[in-house]
Amino acid sequence: MPNAPTPIRIAVIDLYNDTPNEGLRAIRELLLAADRKHFGVPVSFDFFETRFKGEAPGLDYDLYLSSGGPGSPFDGEGMPWEATYFRLLEALWSHNQHPGRDKKHVLYICHSYQMMCRFFEVAEVVKRRGPSFGILPVHKTPAGKAEPLFAGLGDPFFAADFRQWQVLQPNLPRLAELGGDVLALEKKRGHIPLERATMAIRLSPEMIGVQFHPEADPPGMLRHFRQPERRKYVIELHGEEKYERILHRLEDPKFLTRTHDFFVPTFIRLAIEAVRPAQVKAYEMATSVSA
């Protein structure tokens, strides 16, 4: 009898600071759905409240998902939790520089993406003149068109984009030094003579950050936006037309469904292929024989 497959261990780094949110729920549901979905490999995961409690995982996980969060990406300056978070980023990067080690695969989402850019000094992080708020188009760069995590998405593709800060002026020499590149830009704004924000950066073959929320699921977001207090809040800040446009794009599968169904599951699948090649091969051989 073949040995039972070794589980993939995933650490979720929570930067929501104990604020109610949809992101962590959506991440949890994606991780539960990933169990044995890819090559029969079990998935186990733990959450760490890094921003609220100063918790941080060790290096005994295979994959790391670092979440979005409220407020400024500079809120933690001088605080113990930010020092803890940045030590983790340094440890993960340093681990991956040693030949022969199984690499640690990391996905940085929204707030984490901005902090990643700060820590690795790959771009400027500045406040927007006004918030970006909605289900909005994301355009691939030439590097993004070759990115496996974008391969199943259109150009542009649509994603949940809710932010008051943005990443600008990517440091291309620094990215080249690290082995990374810019993968995506925000929507085209022909009538506004401003630089388009950088929406995704591949930091290294194992590490990627995205400004949008790839975990966002239409059913959960619809429930969220249809709550009376949320509806009132959005209309007061952004107007009824923006609110109705968000609902329409959440109800239409052409907009957000593909991004949710493809991005994080593909990140997990590609990481499993990289860190469990023997298990993947054994699974493929077993399934080909049974077929």
C-alpha cells in the first residue's frame, strides 16, 4: 500500500487587526476546498493574528498567505507587530536563497502587498487622491501575460479592488536584482494624467503580491453589500450608481467568478507541484493506471 501523502501546511497571516471582514472567511473557504483537490494532497492550515496579537508562524509551513487589512500600510511603523512581520518576511526570503531547500511560497494580498513593497523597497507606497472602490479591470503587463497565475484570466480581468493607498514607481533595477517583475496595472484612465498604480508584482519565483483581493467570492460579497448598513455606507460615500454597479458585477459571472475560482487555487496547485514533486508524480502514475 502506498504511503499516505504528506499534507501541505499553509500559514495564513492575518493583518485585519481584529476588524470584521470578508477576506479571512473567503480564504478559509478556499483552503477547505483545496484539501485533496490537487493531486490528492491533504491541506492543513493555521491562522496567525500578526497585527492584533503579534503572532507569527515559523518556517515549518510550506505556503504562506498574507491577508489584506484596514488603514494605512504605515500604521505599524515602530510597533512590535510590524517588526515581527518584517522579520518573518526576511526569514522567508533568506530561507529561499539556500540551494537544496524546499522553497517557501508566499502570496501577499492588498495591505500585505503594500507592506511587501515597503520592506523589499521595490516601489513607492503612497495615499491615493481618492479611494479605489469596486469590481474593476486589471491589465496585464508583458510579464503578466506570461505569468502562470494569470494564465486562466482575461486581459483585462476583473478583481475586487478596495483601497486608499497605491503602489507607484516600481524600482525595476531592484526587481531585476531580486528576480521579479511587474505583472499588472490598474484600469486605464485616459482622462486623468496620473501614473497607473501597480497591481501585481512577482517578487521571486516563489513570492508574489497583488493589490486586489483574489479571494473575494461573489456570493459572500453580495451578502455583505446587501446588508442595510453597508448599503447606506457605500451610497453615502460613493453614490447609488457605484453601489448598483458593484451589485451588477457581483451578480454577473463574467466579472469576478473566474478570478476567485482560478487565482488562489492555482497558487496552491503550483506550489504543491514545486514542493511535493514525488507525491504529484505518484498521484499522476496511479490515476493514469486506474484510467
